[in-house]
Amino acid sequence: MTRLKNSDICDISFNLCRYNRELISKTGQSLLGIACHACGVEELKIKQKLDSFCVHVVPVTTGLGVISNFSETVCAILKFLGFIALVSDKPDASGITSAFENKADAIMMADDKRFVGINLNTKSVVDNSEMTGQVFASAMDLMADGINQKDVLVIGCGSVGEAAARKLLSFNAKLSLIDINYNTAQLLAKKLSRAEQKDKIIVLKQEDNILSYKYILEATPSENTITDSLLSELTVVASPGVPLGVSAKGCKILNDHLIHDKLELGVAAMAVALLK
Ligand code: 2YC
């Protein structure tokens, strides 16, 4: 899991309107719409509930400590979506306690290992890696006008890649998995085939020819995992991986067929999942 830096997220809050317009033009859906698609809920139903749902974002000082602007950015995304949200003025146990004392509906917080949302009424937990994988797979489904029966290359078989792969299978996509560690990809294929009774999961090796994929979901913590030679103006890439696995030249080739962000879609999907 890549630890975000302030420089990764400092521009998010004041770019939310522009990013929302970019998502609408690329997928036909807004940030909230894509999150609802990922959670399988109607946007209208969520819109009726979210303006009375209060989320406390609690800074966590353990381990490598607070990332400046992290809690404020999560809060800004929640407020942009229409939730009631605030950053607790106290971190850690004090912040969690204050959320309960003030009858918050949910808390969101992240230590160095996990970034979670907890619904204080239902006690349900949502995980950022899980929801990020699901929401980028859903964005790809929208960009593809339905990924059903289409071949998708999933690069990176960690927790985000696994969640994305599972979601793509639920859309009936045909998957090819690749990971820097071949065994990791093989293990995921076995896990998914058993769970989803799917026999159409291919495992590729690094040296295999992966030129022919029109749909690529990149979920690795490395740069340049998708070399320019793999791309054409028809290629569609959804990339939750941080840093972005596409070069500047590659971004130009993809133009509006690339979805990538470092917090927005994952936080939106967590919030909708907490509310549904
Ligand atoms: O500011 C704080 O409360 C810090 N404890 C936050 C630490 C977040 C560490 N995790 C990350 O940087 C990201 C997550 C947003 C998802 C994957 N890595």
C-alpha cells in the first residue's frame, strides 16, 4: 500500500468540481454516480439520505503519523458529495470518543496499515483498498459501455487488484491477471475461479505478449507498469495504483480514456457503502 504524500493530495480539494466534470465526460456519471454504481445502489436514494449523515474524519498519529491535508481532503470530498462531515479537532482515541459523544453516524480514519470507515449505528466497516478496487472497476464498466464479455488485463494482484478483479467478474468481464510475482497472480486466479465459478481467468507471465488488451486496470504501487507500446487511442485504462503507472506520453495517447486519482473515487465509494 503506497503511503500518500501531502504533494499527492494538496490539490484535490479545490479541483473537485473540475474532476467531477471530467468523470462525467469520461464515464457519463459523476463522482457520486460512479460510487453508487460500485455499490449497486440508486443515486437518488443515496442523495435523499446523505445530507443527514454525519461523518467525523479522525486524524491518527500512530506509526509514521499524520499526513498533512489527508483528513481535510477526505472531509472535503465527503462535503462535496453532500455529506455532513468534519475533521475531529482531536486525534486518535480522543477523536473517536468525541465522534461517539457527538452522535456521529460514522467515522473515517487511517493508520499506516488500513484506511477504514465505520458506521457507528450498524457497526459495518468499509475498507479503502476494497472499495477503491471496486469503484475503479465500476468506472471501467461505465467507460466501456458495459464490460460484459470483454477482455480486461488486471495488472497487480494485491488487495486493490483483487477487489477490482472480483467486481469485474461480477460484471461478467473476461480476466487476464498479471503480477510482478507470478505466484501471486496464480493464487488470485485460483481463489477467484473457486469463488466465482469462473473458468475464464488467464494468468500471464511478465514476458507474455500483452499487446492486445483494450481494457487495462492497473493496481500496482509502481510507475510505468503500462509501457507506451501497450497503448493506442482505443485503449481504456482505469488506474487506482499510486503513483500512476502510465507515462506522460501514455496519458496523451489515452487522452480521455484514462481514469486515475489518489483518493476521490475510493473515499466516495467508502462513504456510499457506509450509507447503503
Ligand atoms: O493523517 C493521518 O491520519 C494518517 N495516519 C493517514 C495515513 C494514511 C496512510 N495510507 C495512505 O497513505 C494510503 C491510503 C489513503 C490508501 C492507501 N494508502
